[in-house]
Amino acid sequence: MKLIVGLGNPGKEFENTRHNAGWLALDKIISDENLSAKKSAKLQAEIFDYKVGRQKVILAKPLTFMNNSGIAVSMLLNFYRIMPKDLIVIHDDKDIIIGEIRVQTSRGPAGHNGVKSIIEQIGTKEFTRVRIGVGPIGEEKIDVISNFVLNKFTKEEQKILSGSLINVVTEIKRLASVE
């Protein structure tokens, strides 16, 4: 069994923001497959049962805020008795231009507080990350003070992102089917 977690922040004000790219990727699968959510206050997550081929998969959207994502992820791993090597975390990355994705295993948080929280809570970095680029195209500098990742996508960025999410879903299915 695999656990696939999309990182994001709960609440209307965070919908369609760069920081919620992980949730947006899961939303694409949930919509395409017409999956129903089970909200679990105990596990602090929205949970969806999913199958990729014969592989049972749990999709989860932590209902903690980004910086506390590790709390929900740790509870989910323990509840479902899933090893960290079978965890796939999908999250935004401002250092990758929008439209690109990168898959990495056994890497540090690289400044991402949600990933940092997960590593701290589960005690290892031995899991897979699908990093969704949300960074600006070209030489534009990111003004960290403006909370870049908490801003909503522009219409142009939404078009690029929707194409990128198709690739993310394909990659998630590939990763989920690996034994």
C-alpha cells in the first residue's frame, strides 16, 4: 500500500495559491476518478481510497497548516501501517519554474517547511517527493517578503499549471504502481 500526500493549507483564502499545488494535484486525481472524501478529525486529513492497477493507495490532504504537515503524515503512516519508503509527498517548489516537475527520493527539505515538518515527525527523509514548480519564468526575482507562495496563480500561470498537473498525475500513477 502507498500513501500519497498532497501538501497545502486549509481555508478559502489559500485556495488556488502556489503553496497549495500539492492539493491541486490530488484534486485533479479526485475529480478525474470521481473519488469521495472521508474527513478524519483523528488523522487530521481528508482521505480518499484509490487504486492504481492492483496497488491500493491512500490519497491524503492534511488539514493541518503547511508548517505542521508532519503531524498528519505521521498519524497516517502509523494508522495505515505504511513504511516511509511507501510515502509520496507532492508539494510546491518556488525554486522550480512553473510547468516543471521533479521527483526525488531521500532528500532534505530544501527550505520547504511542510517537508521539514514531515522529516522531523517521521524521523527520516527516506520518502519520495514530487516537486511541482511554481516559480516565476525567466529572470524575475521572488520577493520573499510578499509571501510569493501564498499568492494565487495568474490566468497565464493557471494554464501552464493545468498542463503540468497532467504530468504530475502520470508520475504519481507510475510511482504508485512500483512495488
